[in-house]
Amino acid sequence: MLGKSPSQITPQTDLFRPLLSSFIDFDNSLVRLAAKLDWKSLESSFESFYSKTGTPSKPVRLMAGLLMLKQMFNYSDETLVEVWKQNPYYQYFTGELYFKWELPCDPSDLVHFRNRIGQQGVETILAMSVSLFATQVAKASIVNVDTTVQEKNITFPTDTKLAVKIINKCRTIAADASLGLRQSYTRTVKENLIKCRFAHHPKRQKEGRKAIKKIKGIAGRLVRELERNLEGEHKATYATHIELFKKVLAQKRSDSDKIYSLHEPEVACIAKGKAHKQYEFGSKIGFATLPGSNLIVGVAHFRGNPHDSKTLEDTLISARKTTQKELKAAVVDRGYKGMTKVGETNIIIPNPKKNSKLSPGEKSLKRKLCRGRAAIEPLISHLKHDHRMMKNFLKGVKGDIINAIMAAAAFNLKKYLKTMLFLWQKFIDIFIQSNKFTYPLNPNLSC
């Protein structure tokens, strides 16, 4: 059952507990943002995710507010609840009336809440963040589009690492099923791993190759032994694990759709041409932003490694869904080569060879739009470094989608905080300048 936020209830004032409103600064940007967001609409949107009976849940404003703060200020779930306990502005933002000295929830409750609302819920939060900039959205008819890689929190994959993990998993499964393995290979695996350590050295390459081959052979032996000996309930439970192990051991260097992680098998290897990092392991994310304001209005997730031109349609659909309007044009880079139009949206790609057909005015406009598109590059860097997209710690494909959309929503919310802070400071400066000589000083007065 959906629980109510304390801010929705008007209880009798507690004599021994101070109200947050009695000592916080109402000019604080978080307080102003809390007043601007439509929490009632958010609660009504999330109401369908809860049953009508049972124990009341944590309030939607509390859980949704925690998710926003997590992405806005780059906290983990565990750190967030600890910081919330110390920060009265965080508590006010999430709907508390009184200052609390205990944790708002268990960190695992945030995991359950994310799984509960899913992609639909975080898209609602993104749309709410975009609605704060209604004026800019109403004027916009063009978007900038680009893709990036959201890396997964996995180790750099090698065949040897995967084989060792399979060996350890097989031992765990055997212990759980009370099976006695013919041989654990603990000592043998350790010895061969030491031989692999300097396998790149010219004098030890042969020895290293043999050690790698032996480790893979041991992994295959243990998998086949489990496949033969597992029975009944354990066989059904671990059938998918066994199939995954067999697929990993059978794959070759030139294969497509390879598995790079046992706990995240959906991870793809994506080459982006970076000098410092040739390959990235994760998923591809498409973003659509408004020129000038750099507001993120569209986010799309893609499995595998599709060509950029194949991602454009879904990204524009997401942008249309969020802005609730048709887009006249989308400005992209040369990675989207071959695209000219998607639905009613024209695609603008920098191409000096085709500019000769344009009039001087059209050339100037196109050059301006293509140069303005470059602003999306540092924006993506901010998403990665400031809003938890550098490494995605959330599980599975669902976690990839939720993390990317929440990062975009957090960027918009943080942008609104900075805008309010700038406007408030500007107002103060104007007020000081206008009242600088309003009150004449009496030279006879002494200080």
C-alpha cells in the first residue's frame, strides 16, 4: 500500500522536535527546487506500481527524492542515506517536517524502488525535470543528437579470468549440491596462474600459452562433471549456469556476440577509437539535447553495438515523448552518415561537399547549427563524471536503462539549481547597486 509523505499530513506540533522550516534557509536552491517540483503528480503516476492492501510503503516523495539526490550529487546508495541523516536540506527536499537522526530507509530499499518503477517510472522523473524549463521547450524545434558508451562495472575481460571464475563457480555449485568433485584443482590452478603472470615475456610465452590452455581444460572438465552428476532440483536450478559456462569456454576470438562477464552476460564490446581506451565494455546510450540551453530531452538505450545511424530513430522518439511536440530537425555528427530524414524530422550532417548547393544564408545557418552541436560532447562528460555514468553499478539491462535516464534527469535538475543560484545572485547585485546611495550619510554621526 502506498504510504503518505509527512508533508501531506498536518499533525500536532511536537514541542521537543524543531520543524525544519524553523531553521533552514528558504533561499537555498534545493528548497526552491522542492517547491517547484510537482510531487502530487509524481505520486499519482507511481500509484499504479503499488497494491491497495498491506503495510504502507515508504512515501513516493521520499524514495523518488532520494533517487534524484543520489544522481545529482553522485552518491552510492549506502553513502546517500548516511548523508541524508546529516543534511536538513536533503530531508526537507524529500518531504520531512522534522529533523531526523535515523536513516530514511535501508539502502536496499532504493534497489527495490528502482525495480518497482522501472523504465516507465524514471521516464516520468525525466519528463518532470524537463517541465522545469517549459519556456525553452516551447520554443525549441531542433535537437542535437549523439551517442556514448555507458561502461559496466566489470573487470577487463580475458579468457583466463573467465575460466578461473568458471572454476570457482563450479566449486560453489558442487558444495551447494553436496557433490564431491574428483579433484578441486586448487593447487594446479594457482601454479598455472603464476606461469601466466609473465606470459608476454619472449622467454616465457610458450610456458604461458600452455598454462592458459590447461586452465581452460580444467574449467571444461569441472563443467562436464557437474553436468553429469547434478540431479533433480539442483540440475534445474543450475541449468542456465552450465549453459553459460559451456558457451564461454567454446567461444573464440573472432566470434560475434561474445560473453565478457559471467554476472553481466549482456555486456557488449564497443570500439570508440579513443587513444587512451581502445575498447569499452557496456552498452550504447543515445542522447538528444536542445541547442543553446543544452537541456536533455531524450535518452535511448541500445543493446549490442549498433551503428549510430540505427540509433537515431529511437532517440528522436524519446525526445518527442518527453517534449510532447514534433521536431523539425536533428543535428548530428558524421557518425550518422547516410541519414537524411527520420519521419518528419530532417537530419543535418556536416558535409562540406554538399554545402555548395546551399545559398549563403543556408550555409551560415548550417555551420552555426553544426558548431553548436559540439556542446553535447562536454555535456556527456559531465553525465559521466558528475552523475554516475562513468561506471554503471546497477544490475542487468534494466539497470543500464534506469541509470542513463536518471543521470539525464539529474543533469537537468542540477542545471535548474545553478540557474536559480545565478538569477538570485544577479537579483542581489542589482538590488545592491540600485540602493547604494539611497540613504544619505550624516557626517556628524560617529561609529
